Amino acid sequence: MTADNLKLALAVLILAGGIYGFYYLETQSDLVRVLTVLAGVAVAGGVALLSAPGQAAWEFAKGTRIELRKVVWPSSKETLQVTMMVFVIVVLIALFLWIVDWSLLKIVTALTGPRS
């Protein structure tokens, strides 16, 4: 096993230890139990970041934040207009499907006779 694999395995074990601590400390308050899990997650994340895959994931997250800053978000007016267009289209499609369903019901009823 490489050093990176050992680091990732250690991170998984630390995370499992945090989860185990949550159940082991069942007599303690919920705050202590949740803090145990959060500590396990934080330490496991720190250990995982020391590996090459962890560093690659960190660089990816940083690049994602940079790209997110470049996004041009719509104004509230544009958002409202698009939302209304989606609402109208959904209603129109629902009406169309209702008419098709009703028509098929009438056709099948005419072919097979009335229900008893």
C-alpha cells in the first residue's frame, strides 16, 4: 500500500471511530455525542487532505469557488418571469394531458361499453 492509501485508510478509521463514539457515549448528552462525530469528521478530513487525492479534491473545490464567482446570476425580475413561464407551461401541459386522458377514456368506453 502506498502512503496515500494508508492516509485514506486512517481517515476512514478515524471517521468510524467518531461514529462509534456517538453510540458508545449513549449516556452522555446529545451535544457531547454530536461533537464526537464532528470531531471525527474534522480530524478524518484533515488526514485525508494530507494525501494526494485529498489535495486534488481541495484544488478542485478552490477552482469551483473561482468559477462560481464568475456566474452571472439573474435579477429578481428575470427569475420571476422565468418562474411564471414555467408555471404557465406546466398548467398548459397538465390541461393537454387531462384532455388526452379524458378523450381516451371516452374512446375506450365507447368501444367496450359502459361500466357496470
